[in-house]
Amino acid sequence: MTSHRQPAVFAGHGSPMYAIEPNRYTAAWASLGKTLKRPDAILVISAHWVTRGVWITAMPKPKTIHDFGGFPQALFDIQYPAPGSPALADRVKELLDIPVVLEENEWGIDHGAWSVLRYLYPAADVPIVQLSLDGSLSASEHYELAKKLRPLRDENILILASGNVVHNLRTIHWEEGATPYPWAKEFNDFFVSEMSANHHETLIHWERFGDAAHLSIPTSEHYWPALYTLALQEQGEESKVLVNGLEMGSISMLTFSIQ
């Protein structure tokens, strides 16, 4: 890693409750924030913003979005008042070189972003821009699109992708300490092994892994952000697991960096 290049980070964000219930995963995010060179801004790719076409937040003061239901009021009371960066939004649009919607009113910082950011940068003083996931793209197309963002890392922009490598809400157990499903562990271990070996193609075409993959990824939006981080890897860089684990039986909390 060059002395000035920011790493690329993927965070398995898990339950929104982690935003008010610190644990070993949130501790890893907090530790990372203390060791990173302070970025000029952060570009976030969150599993919770899926659009038709590619959108990017371009407002100077993004609102905190509570895009969930059925949780305690304390979670809805959280605000993450980080500034936006219209300049970064313009730069991302320039790099992607495709039609991009500059969104100035409806979106902001969703919980896939702020649930991690409030540990990474608790002062909320680093400008935040969110890039949406185009729901019409294939995994390969997301990966190729993400490659275009590589120059940002040398411009002191931290790129944070947020999702979950294994994310099956239909099979979760809400009790604490639930034993992971064998298929969830199998696919999570497969992902880490292939990532460590730089075998990106097998992770792009995850469905070829079989039943464990399909159970782990019933829908793709929480998996796609991991591909964005992998696509940002430059020659000579390696992946590093920052924290790992499976919660509620079928949610991977894997967090990793490329540097």
C-alpha cells in the first residue's frame, strides 16, 4: 500500500441494534477508525440503497435515515449529522462515466452506513457520500463498475462498503448465541478462503458454489457491496480480515479491508 492510499473496507453491519449495543464487531470498527489515516471524505456503498440506475447523494447536509421498523425508540433517536460532499459526488459521477442521478432531497445516510460510521468516526465530522446499488446489474457488472472508483483511494477518499456476505433473514434465530447453520459457516469460510487467495472470479459467480451459497444469499443486495471492496484491490495488495463471525444463525459479520 502506498503511503497516501486509503484502504478499501467492507463491513458486515448486521442488526441495527448493534448501533446501541456495542460488541466485538463494533469494537473492531472503532479500532479501525483510530488507525486509519483521516480521509477527506468517505464514499459509502450500502446494501440498503438499491435503485433503478445509479444514484449518488449530492446534498451538503444529508439526513439520517431510519430505514427499518419494529425496533426500540432509542434506535430511531440516533442522528449521524455528518456533512455531505457535492464535490465528491461530482467526482464519482466523472469516474463512473455513465448516467448518474445526483440525489439532493430524498435519501441521506441510511443505517447500513451510520450503524458502522458512528463507531468508525463517532464525531460525525468526515463528509459522507452514498452510492446506490443499481438493482438491474449483475454481480459481474457491479464488480466492473466498482473498478472505476479505484482512483479515489489515491485522492484520500475512504471507500466503505456495507452489507453481509451471509444474510438470510428468513432463517435467523433471535436468541443470543444461536449456533450458525452449517451452510452459513460453509459459505462464509469459502468466501474468506477465496478472498485470501485473490480468487475474485469464484466470488463474483458465487451461485456456482451450490446450495450453501443460495441459502446464504437469497437476495443479492447484501452481498454486492463485498464485491465493490474486492474490485478496488490493486496489484500487490492483500485482503485482511478485521473481524469475523456468524450471528443469529445466518448473518455473517465478516469485516475486511484491502490494502
